[in-house]
Amino acid sequence: MSEVIASPVFAGQPRSMSSRGTVVLEAIKHAILTGALQPGQPLVETDLAQQLGVSKTPVREALKTLAGAGLVTMSEYKGASVRTVDTALMESVYDLRVLLEPEALSRTVRLGADLTPAAEALRSADAAPDRAGRSLANRDFHRTLYAGCGNPLLVSTLDSLRDQTALISAAAWDRVPTWEREAEEHREILRAAESGSADGAAHLLREHMCSFVQRVRDNGGLERG
């Protein structure tokens, strides 16, 4: 049995009675990535609990999890708020990704890992109804590229950047909607990987990430106006 959350911020999101904590977490994350909860906006446990129709406990746990994922900032004095996205954050996240992710993809290809989920993620991105769904599908696409690299520590390091990457993408697309171009770049990367070209796929992936950062810079960065 499920219910529909009535608050406009969380409108249309299902609430399963058997997995309330998970659904609260996903509802808040989705609201952040769609911009229903704006960067810098305070996240008051009592208000969120009322809007979601739950107690404060699952909200509190969700905010802690989202803080660990880099989507929420928590302060002893100011409480929780949606993380503010700026160019410095983007450059830090992408600097690390450019260093690690192409090498991980190269290893994935050389090991012959299954890339079928990457194609499925591309279809999900094309069918996504909003920028949050598109960002999350793109996140899944990139994970398939590095998940088969054979190094669990490398995978977990890149996993730790996934939600921040989705937040950055959503903020960038809000200013300059370039997802169609990026989707085509994804298809080119996947074709190279599926053909067995480890170096070629890694090169395309590196160019893909660097060009995204450059486009954001060329359009004024991510600072809030």
C-alpha cells in the first residue's frame, strides 16, 4: 500500500509504508535535484516531517545521509541546508573524476565487463521527465563505466562523488540545457567501450568531462546571481 505525499515540494512522490526511511531519503534528494529545495535553503526537520507525513526521525537520518553524500550542509548552530553549488565545487569534483574515471573505464573495457546497464541508463536518461531523473540516469551510466574496473577502492572513491555530480549537472542544466549534446557524447563513449577500445573510450570520457566543465565556465560558472 502506498500514499501520495501532499506537499507541493514533494508532490507526486509515492510513500511506501514498509520502507518509509528510504522513501523519505529519496523524496528529499529528488526535491534537491529538481530545485524544489533550492541551494542554501534551510532544511527544518519539523517542516519536512510535516510535509512528508512522517516523524522527525526518518527526516533526521535522511539529512545525515545526504550530508555524507555532499548534498546537504550541516552546522551545529545553523542546522541543515541544501548545499550551495558553485564553480569551485564543480572543479574539485571534476578534477578528481578526470584523474580517476577514465583509467577505471579503461580497466573495465580491458576486463570485458558487461556494459549492458550503460545502454539501459542511456535509455532511462532519454525518457526522464525532469532534470533530476536525467541526472540520476547519467550517474548510473557513468557508474557502469567504472564499476567493472576490478578495484573496489577505486569504485568506492568514484561512488562517493556520484550525488555531488548529479547536483552539479542539475545546476548547470538549469542555466544551460546541454544534456542532448552530453547524451550524444555518452553514446560515443559507449560505442568505443563496446568495441573494445579501452584507450579510445577513456580519451572520449576525459574529453566529455573536460568539455562539460569548460562549457559551464564559458557561461559564467555556477555562482548564484
